[in-house]
Amino acid sequence: MMKEVFLNKEEIIKLSKKYKLPLLILNRSIIRDNYLRFKQLFPRIQQYYAIKSNSHPTILNELIKLGSG
């Protein structure tokens, strides 16, 4: 299991300067909270995630754990 890391603005700037590439920073807690909130608001709807929008394994694995199709 990956350790969740929370970054402040200065740390994000430091990472972007170090890698000098497009940098994707994911927050599994936000992904999870958004999914659960949607599920709570629309309980009769089965949620499906469009992999085309972002196929990053961290996102996919988090949504699969939560029951998204």
C-alpha cells in the first residue's frame, strides 16, 4: 500500500522544478471523497469511470476498491 503524502505549495513548486516535466499529483482522499459524495447524492445510479479521461493506475485502483464500474 502506498503512503499518502500531502504537499504544500512550496513542495509542489520544488517538485516541478526538479522534474521539469508535466507533473501529475494525485490525492486519493479527494478521489475517494468525491466518489462517495456522488454515490450518496445519487444512490440509485451505478457509477462508471471513463478510462479515456485518465487511465492512471492510482485513480483506477481507488475507484475499483470503492465499487465503481
